[in-house]
Amino acid sequence: MFLNLVTLFVALVVTGLPLLRLELPSLTGPIHASGADERWSVKVLLPLILMAGVSAPFFLPDLYENVLLEAVPSPDLRAVTAISLGTCAAVLISAIIHIRTSVPYALVGAILGCRLMVDGTMDWAFIAGIAGTWIAAPLVCLGLSALFTKLFLLYSSKSGRHLAIVDHRLLLGCVLGSLLLAVTAAWNNAAVCSLFPQLILGNTPVGAGFTAGVLLLILLTSLPFLRSRTDNMAGRSLDFGSAHVLAILLSMALVLGVCSLPVLRRICLVPAPLSLNCLLLGALIGGSLVRRQAAINQETILKSTAASVTAPILGFLMSYCFSMILGVSSRSATLIPVLILLGVLAISVGLYIYIRADRREENRRQMIRSRQEQVYSTQKSLSALEVRVETNEKELLNKLDIKRKELVDFAVGVSEQKAFMEKVYDKLSKARALPDGPAKDQALEAILKDLRERMYFTREMNDFYARSEVLHRDFNMRLKESYPSLTESERKLANLLRQGFSSKYIASLMNITPKSVEISRYRLRNKLGLSRSDNLVQFIKSI
């Protein structure tokens, strides 16, 4: 009895540990992404449902049909050991060659390998039926996911209800879908979890309790890993709205439930344990087709397909070899299984070395590309900095030239003003010396005319506007491009307003009255398309 329990414990660990670590995140990931696991009902019921599903085959043997139990050729310890070792070896080899294998598929392959060793024949009808179920399940899940996603999106957009109400109802649907998925997943994969206890202990409460206890222990030790995988999956592959996640939950639940029913035999299929990873992949592809946005890349699809194909093959080869080595069959042992094992291990190690070397080479190439991009970015920054420095230098030189010209013009202006004042002084002195009469009046009138002409400052204002054009070249260019209908005087007014001159100074500079300045501002405001509440000066400064 003790040997039976030890064998059973080892068999449960080597199959249950990869099953929980590799398959369970595909169950908890969609539930976590939907937000249903925040409800206490889901937190409490989910582990109870899983434990009850594992124990169901022991208490409901007439209702639950474990096809794997029927496929095992011999219930003795050597067959159990060979099957469990074959499954474990298939999972390890898949891990070595970096393929996340499917544990239920590897277990079925291991059972078939042991059966071939014992009976010497293969049940091709069973193989065809279970292969058909494995192929049809993800395809049906894809179609259901696309259909449900379309329906839920139509409901969200055309229900006419408030978005919060629609989202709340979808969340309630996710809660129910999560519980339904947990029930069907536990019911479907109970064939894997209860296989070895049923073979060794039979359909007894001891077998159910032992199975639940070992799996619970594995689950508790794997919680940190499962939380990390669940968060990663929910954050990357399942970052959708409630409608999409609900479609995934329902499609997976329906496929798992249907593929556990004996009615499948009517269409030449076999109720078999399914890979949750493959179903989730099919559901994601179905939702992506409706949303027209890829939720998963081609590399992941190829890896999942490769895992589904290689898992039963590796399980078959490993179990066949271990069955011959352990003497499960009465046939004489040969070196063939040892050579097969060594060959598979050698190939696996070679693939592992090749993949590691390829990854190192890829990492090296990525590092080189990263460094080249950094060098290019640095050179680009330096070039931009050089251009900026050169531009700033040109601007400074231009400003320096303008300042120099201003000094020269100031000196010339002072000289001209002095000459003009001396000229006026001489004319006034001569006019004062004249006797009163027409000659004196004409002399004074000539002096007043000279002063009047001088008051216009025509040359100085032209020079002022020319310099303003140079200093505010970009502004004037944008003003002409944006508002080509502005006249020359209106552009001059905009320039003066931008420089902060008041209406009084503008009237003096443009030689018009303040009232004319206000009229000009009103016309400029209309041409710029401003309302009465808009600030004209702030708008001009923003151009």
C-alpha cells in the first residue's frame, strides 16, 4: 500500500505540476481580465469548483466518462510509472526546446505509447476520434468567440442604455461566465487529474481525498508563479473591454462542456481533455477577426500549433521507451528504447544549444543595433545642436549689425538735426532783422513750412518700419501668409500693436488722429476674424 501511495504521489506531481503551471493561467487570465475575480463569490466558489471537479469522477462514475481510464492497457504500477514518466519527459523536453507543451495531449500520447508496448496494436478509431476533437475544439471556439463578440458589441452600441448600466451587466455576465468556465474546465480536465488515483485506488473517497490534497499542495506552492502569469496574460493578451472578455469566457466554457459529453461519439469524435491554451488562442483569434485588430502574433500561433503536435508525439515515444525499460510488457527488452531515449535527449540538447546560441546571436545583434541607434541619435543631436548654434550665431551677428547701424544712424540723425536747427536759427535771425511787412511775413512762412515738413519725420518713419520688418521677419511672413488681404498700413498697425505701442503713440508715429487709430483697429479686428470678446493684441502676439 505504501508503494502504491508513493507511486501515486509521484505520478500526480509529475503530471499535476505542469498541468497547473502551464494550463491554469489560461483559465485565471480571462477571469482576472474581466474583473470577475474581484467579487467575493468568485473568490470563494472558484477553488471549491476546481476541487469538486477533480473529485467528480470518484463520486459520479456513471455520469462521468473517463476515456483515458479506458485507454490505459494495464492498471499495474509499472504501467502507471511508465505513463507518468513519459508525460514528464515530454514536458521537460518541450521546455528544453522552448515549446510550452500541452499536458493533456502529452498524457494521451504517453497512454498510447504504453498501450502499443503492451498490446502491440493501436486503436486507430480512438486516435482518430481524439485527434478530431483536438482539431475541432479550437476552431469551434474561434467561431463562437467571433459570434459572441459581435453580439455583445451590438448590444453595447445599440441597447440605448447608459454606458455604466451596459458595463455593469457585462460584468455580471463575466461573473457567471467565469463560474461556468471553472465548472467545465474542472469537469473536462478531471480525466487527467483523476486518472492515476482511479487506476491505483479505484473510485473511493480515499482516492478523491488524496487527489484533492496533492493538487491543493501543488496549487499552494505554485501561487506566486500563477499570479505572475495571470497578471502578465491579463495585461498583455487580454487587455480588452468587458464584451470581448465575456465572449472569450463563454466560448471556452461551451467548448469545454460539449467536448466532455459522450454525445460526441455520434459524430465519430471522442470526449477528451483539452488544452486551455489552445482554446484561449482560438478565442483570441476569433475576437481579433471581429475587431479587425490582431490580439496575438503569428509566432505565438505557430508555437502553440507546434506544441499541440509535438506533445502527443513526445509523450508517445517517451512512454513507449519507459514501458519497455520497466518491463511493462512480457516481450523481451532490447536496446532500442534506450537508443530512442538517448537519441531524443541528444536531439533536444542539440536544439537547446542551437536555440541558446541563436538567441545570444540575436541579443548581440540587437545590442549592436541599439548602440548604432544611440550613435546615430547622438550624431543627430550634435548636428541639430550645431545648426542651432550656427543659427543663433547668425541671429546674434544680424542683431549686432542692426545695433551698429542704429548707432551710425543715430549719429547721422543728430548731425542732421543739428544742421537743420542751425539752418532754422539763421533764418529766424534774418527774419527778426527784417522790418515788419510782407518780406518778414514771407520769411516766417518759409520757416514754418520747413518745420511742418520736418514734423512728419518721413525718412525716420520709413527707416523705423524697415528695421521692424527685419527684426520681426518671421511674424510678418506668417501674417502675410495667413491674412493676405491686409493692406500695408494694416500690417504696420499690427507690427506696432505687437511691439506694445499705445493708440496715442501709434497716432503720433503714423501721423493720424487717435480716433483714426481706433477705426483702423476695428477694421483690422474684422479682417482677422475676431469677435468682440477676443483680445486683439494677444491674438497678434500669438501669430
